[in-house]
Amino acid sequence: MKIAIYHREGSFSNRWITYCNKEGIDYKIVDVYQDNIIQQVSDCNAFMWHFNHINEKDTLFAKQLLFALESAGKIVYPSINLAWHFDDKLAQKYLLEAIDAPLITSKIFYRKKDALAGMKGMNFPIVFKQRGGAGSQNVKLIKSKSSAIRNINKAFGKGFPQYNARGVLKDRFQKYRNGDDTLLGVIKGAIRLIYPTKFSKLKGNEKGYIYFQKFIPNNVSDTRIIVIGNRAFGVKRMVRENDFRASGSGIKKYEKEEIDRRSIKIAFEIAEKLSFDCIGFDFVYDENNTPLIVEMGYGFAIEFYDPCPGYWDKQLNWHDGFFIPQEWMIDDIIKKIIIT
């Protein structure tokens, strides 16, 4: 039994490799950028790659490689079941609507005339999102019909850059004030105003559609629930100062009393229904205090969740104590290898 791992500093692979070394689990480091990657993993039962959704090279072929290997009988992480809709809010909307999940009201228009017609009867403000982007990048509040029309014209005209340099700089400065980022990070954010990322240059502007979500006022936080196998853990993320967005704010609460058990139950139910073995859901609350899903994805920040004081099992029993989620991923891969 052997696991192939692509190692990228700062990704899950750091902890995967540490755990394999500690537990004596057989693994090999492979290079996904080599033409012979298929041959590299041929003597392995599983392949694990925490690909980067904002790396211009990863986005070229990560999902295709995972699908190819899984189709050939390899166990892969993330499975194509998890990867195909990752960092794609449009795909997530369709999938969650298809299973009647409690998704926040979301509208997609692929024709300008339909988008303009859709403004009739729409209550403002509304939330504008691009299909990709994490940490509340590419998310903004549209406060009026005239502003919505301007964004529609842009969406069906020159489009929007896929890297929001101004928004990232603003977030980095706020985190710097809160002690969650460095002055160097702020300087790097400022440099991106002049020099865009390779990802943004390769992908070009996002256009040809526009995506809106309902804005629910008075949410001072959102809740991120992550399900890995039969375990779930969560964090309450507080909104930014003078803002409506919580994801990426860096302001968080970990106490189990802060996490709504209803959101945990929903997360487990959807993960089971869709056969997701590692998935995170972002929840907000409507006017009736009902938890609604905003978006989902298999990837998540690493150190951010280290202070979580415990986790819930499928029966919603609480298990006290710190843990390393990436170790669970390896354990679950090994269980799949044994079963197959």
C-alpha cells in the first residue's frame, strides 16, 4: 500500500508528509508538472494533491488529471466528486439546487437582456459575486438598480479581472490593523495594483455572465462547517469593520457554543447525500434565523482551524481535544485502499 503525494509548501501536503513519516505510512513524492506523472503514480494505490485554485498552472490541468487517475481506478484526493465544483460558485448553485439544499437565493444570467429584465422587482442591496475567488475576493454589495446596471454592462462588456487587487489590499490593511497580517503583506498587496498576478493575466477578464445573491442584513458573522468523513468542526467568522463580509476577515470564534448545531446537521446530511468525504460549507442566517448555505468547497486554510477545541461526530456528539484534520484525510484514504 503506497500513497503518491504532490508536495507544495503551504498546502495540506506538509502535514500529510509529516503524518506519514510519524506513522510509518508508505508514500512517495511525485511531480505533477512532469509529463510522466501517470507513470510516477503507477505503483501507488492513491494520489493526493491539494491543488491551488489561484495558481495559473494548477488550474490548467488539476481536475483533468484527478479525473483521469480516478477513472483508471486510483483513489484520489480530492475526488473528482469534490473537485469539479471547487472555486466555481455557478457549479455549486446548480448542484445545491438540484438536491434541494438550503441555498441562499441566487440568480445567474447569461444574457444581458435577461439580466436587465431580472432587475425588475429585485430588492436592493444585492450581493454580486464572480464564480471564483476565496476569502470574499470578487464579492461586493450592489446598493442600487443603477449600480446593478453598470455591473451588468461591464459583465457583458470588458468584464472583471479575476484578481481584485484593490479589494485584497483593503483586506490586508484591515488584517494588519488587527494583527493578522504583516506590513510586508500590505506592501505586496499594494504592488499588485501595478503588477497583476500570473493567474489573472492567464485567465483574462471574467465576462459573459452575472451572478447575484440575496443580501440578508444584520448578519454580524457567518459559520464555516467542515466535514471530513464522520467528523465535523466549525468556526464562527465575524464580519469586517464597516463591511458585510466575514470570509477572509481573520476575526473568528472557536468555542463550540458559538456554532449552531443545525448547520452541523445540514453539513453532515449534504456530505452524505453527495458522497463528499471532505467539504466545507459557509452558512448565514435569513430573517427567520434559518441557516442557509452561501457556498462550499473542499479546500480550506490550514493554521486557521488549529485552535478548534474539538469536533462533532455524525450523531452530533462533541469530542473534546485538539486535532489535525489533514491526518484524518490520510486515515480516510487508507480506509478506502483497504476496502478496495
